[in-house]
Amino acid sequence: MSISNAMQTGVSGLLANSTAIGSISDNIANANTHGYRRTFAQMVTSSSEDFNVTGTNNVHAFTVLDMSEGSRAISSGSATDLAITGEGFFVVSRIPNDPNVANYVLTRAGSFLPDANGDLVNAAGYYLAGHAYGADGTLGSVDQSSFTDLTTVNVSANLSPGSATSDMTIGGNLPSQEAGVATPGDPFTSSAEFYSPLGQADRIQFSWQPTSTASSWDLTISDSSGNGYGTVTVGFNDSGPNAGSPAVYSNVTSTAVAPAAFAFDVATGAATLTIDNGASPQVVTVGLGAPGAFDGMTQFAGDYTSLDVTVNGSASGNLVGTEIDGNGNIFGVFDNSSRVPLFSIPLANVANPVGLAPSNGNTFEFTRASGTAQLSAAGTSSTGTITAGVLESSNVEIAQELTDLIRVQRAYSSNAKIITTVDEMLDETTRLKR
Amino acid sequence: MGISSAFVNSSSGLSAAARWSELTANNIANANNQGYAKRGLTTESAASGGVLITGVHREIDSSLIRMYRLELAGMARQETIATELNNYSYQLGNPNDTFTISGQLSGLYSGFGLLSNSPGDASLQNNVLKSAQGLASSLNAASNALAQTLSSVTKGIESDVGTVNGSLEKIASLNNQIAQESNPTARRAILQDERASEIDALAQLMNINVSQDNNGNMNISTGGGTQLIDGMSFFEVQYDSVGGSLSVGNAEITPGKDGVRGFSEGQLAGRFELKGEVLPQMQLQLDDFARALIQGFEAADASLGAGQAGLFTDLGANYDPLQFNGLAGRISVNAAVDPAQGGEIWRIRDGIGATVQGSASDSTQAIGFLTVFETAQNFDPAAGQGDTAELMDYVSGMVAGQKLVQVHAQEKQGQLGGKVAAVLSARQSAQGVNLDEELQRLTQIEQSYAANAQVMQSLIAMIDTLLASV
């Protein structure tokens, strides 16, 4: 340890503290930047062992990212403003549908709005990437460990092509007091909507005719113009623990004219209709409820309730709006009141988020230290959930920055004092010789 | 996290209070709006601090709404019956009034009584003629009033069916619009208000079952279970004016018909009840009474030849069973006794078929005519007044019975009206705006706003202290 070392240490202190003040000024400047992550200077000793002198400890400042979550600011209500609660980053690219996976970066800034082409872009000009849903309403197999399957999220797709119905289940109650009377009344008729492969809405009619036998009904299934597919007699349990549920399906009769067809599985209570509406007919399975189960048709005393129909497929329609759920699925709302998933916004996780390098436009770039990204849907495994209509604020705490500022300023002056003191001491030393 | 987060939190508190005050102001502004369901704000605490507004909800009680619609349909049916019969009921008058059917009939009876004592008195003969003409014309008037009621009921059915279809179309399209507004927004609440009023209007026309599916659609079927609205599709109600039946697609829903899955209450059901049962029954009673009059005086008149019309005629002709329908509208006094139509007034004493004037003191025929009133006549039991009765009894029974239909409907309307009012007031207090509550809430909002603002002020002071020490 010597005077010259002391000078050197003082200089290192000045340098380190000026780095620290740089971080603080960054933080205060970006206190209101959405999705900003504060940095701070971590002071580290560095001893010079070259001179074989012990006890020399210079200081060095490393800038470290603070990845703790920012607080929320309630946005002005734009439905495409997104905030992540929990871990994870949005994957964005500078140009829409960038084919080069190396150009994708991460961000927490979710102030997305559609641009002229309907692509969602944030205030910094980065386009949001997601996985597109197929026409069948599923994502299919997407590569979760690379960005190759990502496309830019676009909300301008103005026509949903629709998809064909393959499954339908119906539920409802038949009034038990109507069956088993000497002259049963008219049938109870309801119809249910299904969708052709061209996305056209059509209807299947269900006509429940009470019979003069108690708890026995004749079901006739026909198309919208009244052409029958077939009939089946449905007997309901009138006692026991399953009273009210279907007991037995019998007398299956097909009245369909080829190429239309009708089949019925008495064990599961499912009718299979072959609908003649194209070169290759559409096949729809209609579940009425298995014998002994209460998930389909029931027969209790009371009113006839209109059928509660669950049907897959969708009609074609025009897009009127979008909705985003907590799992990052963007649903298109169409004018036929159907909701179709358009995109899934995956969140990216890296092994070491602190190792990411902050870059232009609130983004973070991958570094060797950060590790590679792993995509997963929001709300699954360790990733956070997405809230629409909300923005995440920066994680800068002004009070903390100001107190740091005081501390750093004092440290800087102290280091400067060391230098002037050492300078004076050296001056004393040089004045020893006249 | 600290002061910065505290800033964000209290600003979220401020904006929630502002939003809340907006809703409260809207509630107060709509306090007198019948179809308005009061709005509430749903908020949740955000995971990382602050308060999050998740939506606007309508405060409704669905069981009260269901009860209200059911009672409303019942009342509307009785109200329709009472209102439509009002005019006819005035026409019938009270059993003791002079210029009503029963008054004229008793006038005729006493006229013949007097005539039998002094058969030669021309003024008494004239009196009988006047009473007979009065009876015929009041029967004609009653029959006309009934026909007018029928035509008004038929027109009412046609216009009601149009209203039902308009309503169904509107509800289906509102279903569609509401499904597109999936989040509980203020706009969605307005659309739901509109849909609820529209369904209330439909419930007044017919009793309906309303169920909500998981897309928020209101699916509607008739009380008997015939589907009217499924999501955004609606099924038009068709009225067959020839057959007098209502149907939806292939399913018949005519009210009052056995075995069909229609409806039994509501304005439309009331009109069908009038058209199908009440009015035809009343017409039958009138016609049957007219027939008894014509036939009674034909039988009591010894001077008549075969096929000759008696004192009362079917537009000048004798009674023809094939021409029974609408007889009450056509009954008239034989022109042979009316001097104004070239007849001779003495035929009242001597019989309608008499060719020469008889002795002025001969009261045989006048006494014969009196027997029409004093012996029981045969009536059609289908008219609901028994198979034999004296004319006076029949008429007073008929008038009282017919008036009773209206009075009964009015009474029931009053009873159900009380129920409707009770349920409505319960519904209003559940979903309507309570000004006291809203004003109380306003104070709460004021406090919450002030508290949040105070937090902010303190935060600013804290930062200022820090800045002063840098």
C-alpha cells in the first residue's frame, strides 16, 4: 500500500461512482417508461496483486439489471394493451413476420395497437409475434424452443372461413306428465344449429313425441325442411337412483334417403347423421346422453325446456372485435356472435433473465449469459398470465433512486477528497527537496 | 414496492372512484326509467397493487323477472277479454233497462197483456208494434256489436302476431349484439336493458319461457315448449286467418287447443279465447233467442198458412234452419203489421195471416200471443242456458251470463293487476334505482376520492423532502 496506490484507488472510486450515477440517471429518466427494467451499479473490489502488496483494493462497478416486476398502471382501456403478471416476455420483431429468427427480441412493454395492416405493434415499433390457430381451432404442433413457427399477430382477418360441425350434444328436460296419457299431444319440437363445411349455418330438428306408454318417447330427427333422418324410441328410468335419465334406446329406424344416412348407438345414446350437403357428405354425431347418465336428455315432471345444445364448428362471419384472455389467446368476435381463437401469444422465458442485454425500444436481447428462450403459453408452468387493458409500469422506485443519488454523490466527493489529499501529500513529498 | 408504486395504486384508486361516480350519476339520471336496471362496478385488487375495474354489471333478480312476466301474461289475457267486451256489454245494458233486449221483451209482453184486455184499442196495437220493432232492433244492434267485437278481435290477432314477430326479430338481433360485447361493458348493459324490455313486451302478448345459455343469449319458447328464439335465430309465428290457427314452422301453437305446445296466457291468448269460445257462444245465444222468438210467434199464430212468416221474420221470410247463423242480426218485424210499410196494424190483434179485419173485441189471438211468453220454449242446450226456458228467463239469464263474462274478466284483471303491481314493485326495488342508496354511495365515493388524493399529497410531500435533501 502506497500513496500512488491510494491515488489509483481514488480514481477507481470516481469511475465506479460515475457509472453508478449513470445508472441512476437512466432509471430516473425512464421512471415512466412502460416495461422498463432498472439497472444499478454493483460495486466489486479489484485488488492488484502485481506489486505483491497486500491490502490494495480498487473498486469496480458492474451494471446489473433488476428484473423484479414493475407495478401496474391502469391503461386508458385499449383492449390490446397487454401486461404480464409474473415471469416471461413478449416476443417481438422489428419488421412484421421477420423470417430471420435471430432478429426476434424480448420485451415487457405491451402497449400494442394494430397498424395499417392490422399487425399489432407497440409504441417502440416492435411487432408482437404469436402462434396462429388453424381453421380447426387448434394450434397443432408448434416448436416451443425456437421462434421458427412465430408469425406476427394480425387482427384484421375480416372473414372467418368457418368450420364444419362434427359433434353435437343436446340436453334438456321432457315433461314426464305428457307421456303415458291416453291421447298424447303434439310432439315437442326444437331445432339446433350446426355448420356445413362451407361455414353455412343449417338446422337439425328434434321432435319428441310422447307416447301412450309412460316414460316412453319417440324421437324423430329431421333436417330443416322436415326430411327425416330416422326415429328412435327413448325409454326413461322411472325409479331407482337414475330416475329421470334415459334407460334404453330401441326401435332404431332410418328414414334417410341415400346418400343421407342415420345410425344410432344404443349403448352410448349417440346418433350418427350423414348429411347430404356436398360431394362427400358431412357426418355429425349427436349425443343424447348415455343410458343412466344425466348429462343429456332427462325426463322429470315439469316444463319442457328448450334444448341446451353444445356444438363444435363455426359459421363464417365478419370480424367485429377481438378479445384477449389471461392465457394469451386472442379471440376474434364475429358478427354471427361466434368466438374463434385467432392467435396464441406465447411468453418467452430465459434461464437467466438478468443476463439479458437491454436494448433500444424497451427490448432485451439475448446474450451468452441469458441462455436461450423457451416459449410457453401464458399461465402455464412458470410463466405469468396476460391481462388485457392494462400496462406494466417500470420498476423504478424514485425514492430509492434519490437516496442512491445522495449516497453516490457523497461517495464521489469522498473519492475526490482522497485524490486531492493524496495530491497534497505528494506535493509535500516533492517539496522535501529544494 | 415503494413510493412509485404507491403513486400508481392511488391513481388507480382515483380512476376507480371517478368511474364509480360516473355510474352512480348514470343511475341517478335513470332513476325514473322503468326498464333501467341499476348498474354496479365490479372491481378486483390487482396482483401487483392497485385496484382493477373489471366491468359494469346490472343488478337483476331473475326469479322476480320470471314471476313478473308470468303474472303480466295472465293479467293481459283478462284485460283483453274485459276491454274487447266493453262495447258489447254496454250494448246489452242491464236486465232492467228499458231500451235493452230484456226491457223491450218485457214491454212486448205487457203490450200483449194490455191488448188482450182491450183488443180494439189501436194505440195499444201500435204500442205492441213499437215494442216488437224495438226488440228486433236491439237484437240487431247486439248482434252487430258482437260482429264488430269479433272483427276487432280478429284485427287484434293479426296485429299482435305482427308485434310478436317484430319482437322476436329484435330480441334475436339483440342476442347477437350482446354476444359480440362479451365483456361487461356499459354498452352491453344498455343492450341488456333493451332486450329485457322487449321480452317484457313479448310476455304481455303470450306466456313464454326464457332461458339464458352460456353465450349470454336469451332463448325463448312458448309456455308449452315450442321454440321461438334460439340464439340469434328466431322462428316466425304465422297466423292462418282461414283456419284461425297459429303456428311456428310445422308446429301448431294455437292457444286453447288441446295437445298443442302453445301458450295459454297473454293478450294473444285472450283474443283467441274470445274468437274461439266466448264470442261464438254469445252469438249462438243471441241467434237461438231470435229463433225462439220467430218460431214461438209462428206457432202461436193460428192465422198463418204453411210457410208463412209470423210476427217476427228472418228479413221477411219464415224461419229456415239452414239460415240459423246470424239470425239475431237479421230478425225484423213482419211488414204486414207495419202501416209505414203498407201493412195493417189490426193484424196484431187478428193474426199476421189474417186477410180481413176481424171483430174489434176479439182477443183470442192476442191471448194466443201471450202464451209465447207464458210457456217454456225449447232452446239449444249448446248455448249453455238449458234446453227449455220461458223467453223472459232466457233473456235475463243470457244478458246476465254474457255480462258476467266481462265482469269476471275485469275482476280477475283486478286481482292479477294487484299481483303484477306487487311483483313489479319488488322487481323495481331489486333492480331499480334507490336514490337514498345512490346518494349514500356518492358520499362513499367522495370519501374514497379524497382519501386517494390525500395519499398522493403525502407522497408528493415525501418526494419533496427527499429532493430537498439531495
